[in-house]
Amino acid sequence: MIQKLNMFRSIVLGVVLITWVFVSVFPVSAQVVSPDRGVYYGGSVVGGVEIDAEGLIKTTPKKTMEEVGKNLSKLLEPIPTDLNEKTLIRKISLKKLNAQICRTIENQEEFPDSVRYLGGLTAIRYVVVVPEENDILLIGPSESWQADSYGNIIGKTSGHPVFRLEDLLTVFRAWNNQSRPSVITCSIDPTKEALAKIAQVNRQFSVVDRNNVQAFAAAQEAAYGVNVITLQGIPEQSRFAMVLVIADYKMKQIGLGHIPSPIRNLPSYVSLIGGSQKQINPRFWLTPEYGTVTHDSKKLTWQLSEVKVKALTDSEFVDSRSNSYQSGGKPDRAAINWCGKMTANYEALSKADPVFGDLKNCMELAVTVALIRREGLLEKAGCKLTAFEDAAFLKPVVYPVPKTVRSQATISKNGRSFVVACGGVEVNPFITLQDVQLNSKIDAERTNLAKTTGDAWWSK
């Protein structure tokens, strides 16, 4: 009798265990219709960096990332035939995409990869309002996609990351209200308590040379403790926020020589430092340069310039809210030199480390949605995007909130300086949109741009 009871318990336990494993691997309800397949296999990992339970950023082991990439490659769906090519013109119908999302949710199905990765779109060059169809088209180049060895979803031809539905939804919802933020920012800075401790360490080490620079650096690192991450204008638990933070973090890692530069023409900032200053605190910023936005005579067809990402120092950085320089002292020539190299080589860096390409994509999505909002294009089109606007209808993927970064001591090549970098990322497309310009040549292009074929949410 006892043996039968034990056998019964074993069977029940086995069923429970199998059920738990199934639910864990194949989650239901909102998770099934998560707009990002990668969250299943990468968890909180973006760009080779992860966030622990306390919100601390740390680098993911290479072996773990390779496993993520391997698993995701196996699980990607076959690409539809007419998306499995590179093209300069791919038209995304927001009206039909919204309908596709609604059907997926109502049927409790997983999103197709084509939806998750927005048909392989790699840039947005036109936003076209089609009132007769109650639609808005996003138009740009696209290509087939694949997972690289670290689980980044990139174009097969260009190696540039493709756009993500969840990033589009995030910025769309962030600016879909009357109190929408004018700017999206990420900043990594020491605490006020740390600054007081640092001042005390500086008083203790009145002179720093090769003999005591190691002790000085150790004391400074202890004083800094952890730097605090501040996010504004975007949900802290979104992938969009993760991209901003991790691109900022990796910029500083490269600049301070904590990780090797992935491209030949971008040395570390530390390698460029001269002089004998005992402590150097550069602030590095990444910000978009949007270029001119133009429109046709009816303001229904809009052309966007290619976004360029610029690296700036504190002395070069202009706060877009006050339109004033935010300099803390004399220009740091080495920092200006390094930022110039990073700006000049940003495209190559984006291919070598796709998180920088992801950042550029997020900046393009930001100006696209800002344009739609500022010019009232949804109202002009008579286009209602239920799934885009209603977070309760389509729940966003939730990532751990990045809160802190552990400080690391860096000693300059001359052996006399301790270096720690702060700064962040700022995205403010509304400034650019204050000076849109008429381009009558676009009128002649409108007929072809506004034309779509077939019933799918994408077309040529």
C-alpha cells in the first residue's frame, strides 16, 4: 500500500514538474503575444550586457551570449519570400500592421517574426499620409534578417540591426498623451555622497605620481562606489531604455579601455591623455543629428534625412531644453579628439557592436513618432491605431530596470592620472521639427510613394 502511495506521489510530482517546465518555456496570456521573441532566449540581456535583480549592470559572459545566439538562430521562422531580399523601398502600412497585431492578440497566437522585426526595416526615409485609405506609411530600406552569434537581430546583407516593433510601440506610447516628454535622456553619474568622499580623497592625496597612483586610484574607486542611472521620457522597464543605457555604458567602457575597441580606428580615450592632471572626469554624450525634415505642398508626404549619431564632450554638449552649453570647465582636448573619432567611425562601430546600431534605430523611431504627433498626421489620415495606443490591450515586454553601474579605476598611460567618465544619451527630435521645410519636388513622388499592393501590411 505504501509503495503504491509513493508511486502515485511520484507520478503527480512528475506531472507537476512537466507542467511547470512547459509553462516556463512556453508562457501564456500576454507573454505569448510578446512583441519580442528574443526576450524568451535572452532574458534581460541586450548588447552583451545584463541587469541583475538589484538593477546593477554587468557584462554577460561570452559563452552565455553565444548560447543565446545559437538558440535564437534555431527558432527564427523562415522569412516570407517577398521579404527575403534587400530593397531600397519597403512600405509599412500602420493601419494594416495594427490590424495584424489585433488579430494575433485575439487569436492568442505568437507574433510572426516579420511583425516583431518590422519586415526587416533598417531605416525610415518617408512618412506618407494616405487619407483616402485612412492610413500612414513608413517607407525605407529593408532586408532579410538573422541572429548573429550573440543573439542580435541584424540584416543579412548590411549587418545593421533591424527595427523592432516593441521599440516603435514604446516611443509611440511615450508621446501619446498631453503630458508627453519633450526629450528622452539617459544619464550615468556619481551620487552626491560619492562626490563628497571624492573631495576628501583628493585632499588626502595632494600629490599624485607613479609611486602612489595605484593607491590613489583604489581610494577613488572606493569613494565613487556605484554610479546612478537616471532615465527620463521613456519607461524604465522597456527595451528602448535598455538600449540607451547599454550603448552609453559601452561607450564609456571603450573610452576608458575597460573593453577593447571593436574597430581599429577608435582607440581608447585614456590612450590619448597627456599632461600630469591627477584626476580627469570627462563627460561623454551620444546625441542624434537629424538633419532637415522636408514635406510636400500639402504636408502629407514627409522626407527624413539619415540620422547621424554624434559623440560630444561636456564642453561641446548643448542641453537641447535650454539650448545652452553645459560646460564644467576648460575644454578637454583629448576628450574632444576621442569624440571626433567615435563620431567619424560610428557606422563601423554599429556593425561591430549592434547595440550602437540599435541606438541609431531608436533615434530614428523617435523622430518618426515625434513627426506624426507634432503634425497631427493620425488625425489627417483618420487613422486609429488601437494596439499602438492601448498598453492594456498589448502589454509591453518588461525588462529589469537599470539602476547602477559599478565604478572602475582607470589609470592613464602616463601613470599619473585617474580617469572616470560620466555622461549619457539625449534624444530630442522636437527641436529639429521646429524648422521643417517645403520641398516641392516631393509632390511629384507622392503618387508612387502612396501606392501599395496586396493585402499584407508591407509592400514594395
